[in-house]
Amino acid sequence: MKILGLPVAPGITIIEQLDTWGISRKEFALRMDYSEKHMIDILKGKSEITTEIANRLASVLGIPADFWLGLEQIYRLSLKKKEEEERIEEEEKILNKIPYLDMVNQGWVASTRIVVEKIRNLKEYFGVAKLLKIQQTENVAFRISSKYQSSSYAIAAWLRKGQIDIREKIDYPEFDKSKILTEVIPEIKNSLIHETNIFNVNKLLIGILKKAGIYFTVTQSISKASINGAVTWINKRPLIQMSLKGKFADIFWFTLFHELGHIYFEHSKKEVILDLSNESTGSEILENQANNFAVKFLYPKEFANLAKKSLISKGDIMKFSKKYNLLVGIILGRLMHDEVLDWSQYSELRVKLK
């Protein structure tokens, strides 16, 4: 509810009385037995009217102490309400930048039409006392969105969900990057690379990556957060957070191996590395290194020979898939990405996660 006008300090009423009786500020201070500066602070509302001051006002102005104490209480409550109103208005501006409905649809926050409740829910979600603090606690999202076509608050909300998902996972082994090559990648390629049910993929990847001390979670996409994946370091362990943007299996698996590359080379333990749908946010050198890692360990060496063929048929792709035990959509997606094939060619072979 809006407050009509500004809160009126009791000092205004005191001034009216002084003017009525022709008492100067100096004389008033003398009669009150306080310094002139202190009395000016009272008149301006900078200092509160205590019981003692109210009793003295009763003696000097002939108006009961209860009257002055009542005015003071009303004034202070009005100030609090005004401050709360201004704070809510400021936080409502931030609320309007956050895809709250998307978050409700994903089950991240409770549904409500009441602004104050939405603000409270978001404070709990982000773990902040004020929504204004989101920009500082999730600062990477704001640096990234200034350059890319994404909303900083949407990215912040998406990243925060990953942190929430692994909050209870405190019994993880220490990070051991050597196991990425010796255990994680071989097991992924042997048991998961043909899986298209995202529930099974998520469950199995959590177990496989845990062996190397790597957290993993799949976070549903929300509007204005066009992200394929991200790497964050929490509790001295990396977290791979994946989205299902587009749900194409080739993008999902390449992004996963790309993130494993960032982790293997330990590119950043202080910053979040985000891979957006169209571009990545790290330096070109680091991104190329992660891409080369993904290509090396996701695709067989013979893939280069397939890509060099002047004319690639559907049969060539199917044959290659069967020979090297690799999901056909992963092969097709890479050929499309490298512009060997047009995005419309053999699109019926491209697989989506379900």
C-alpha cells in the first residue's frame, strides 16, 4: 500500500506551538534545558522524542507527554513503512527481470501472484537478504550477459539451481583428474553413449563422474538463459551443470566432453565457465583446448577421414556408427557443426534426448 505524502515529524507540531507563543529556538532550548543543536535535531526528526523529552515538552508547552510520545511512535512507524515501500519497489524492478514463471514451471520456486511473496521466495532461492545482492553473489552472470544475448538474472537463476542440487552431496571423494581418462570417459562411451532417456543419463552420469570427485546435474532450460553447460568449482570439486537446450544428443554429449576438457586442464577454479548455445564465454585458447579434448575423446581418429569424403551418404554415416559403436546422431551432428553437411541433410538421423 502506498503511503500518502511523507511522514510528518513531531518537530513540525512543536514548531507550530513555538510560533504560536512567539518562542525562539534559542529560548526553547533554554527552557528545555538541552543544547540548541539537540533541540534542532528534535525539530528535524533526527533525534527521537524519549519519555524524558516528552515530559519536558509537557512542562514547556503545556501539552501532555502522551501526546508527544504518540506522535513520535506514529512518525517512526511511518518512516519504517516508507523505507519498506521504497525497498519493495526497488526489488520489484529486479523481480521483473527474473523469469519467475519459468522457475515456477520447473518447480524451483512456489507459485504466487503476490509480489512480496515472490520476492521472499527469490531471496530464499538465491540465499540473499536482498535481491540487490544477486548481482554480487552471481557476478559472473552479469559480466557474461553484457556481451551475449542472454539475461543476467536468468543465467544467475540457472546457475544457482546447480548449486542447490549438489548442496547435500557432502560425501563425495576428492577430485582426481587422472580418473577422467582412465575411468570416466571409457565408462561413458561403453555404457551411456547410446542412451537417449535423460533420466537414465542423469542417474548414470552422477555415479560415473562421482568416481573422479566430479559433481553432475542436469538443469532444465529457462527463457533468456541459452546455455548448453557450465563448469563451477565447489568444495574443491568441479560441478558439471548441463541443460537440455534443444535436447539434441550430439550437442549434449559434445558439451559434456567439452566440460570434461575444461576440468581436465583445470582452466579455472575461481570462475564459472559457461558454454552458451551459440558461443562460449572463456578465452579462445581455452575453448579451443576444450573443443580439441572433446573431439579427441568423443570421436575415433577415423572420423577425420569420413569428414574428408567429397560425398557423404546416409549409408556412410550408418556404417561408421555401427563400426565404431557411436550414436549415429553424434556423428551427424559433428559433420553439421563442421559444415561438412548442411543442417537439413539426413536430419531424420539426428537424435533427441527424451
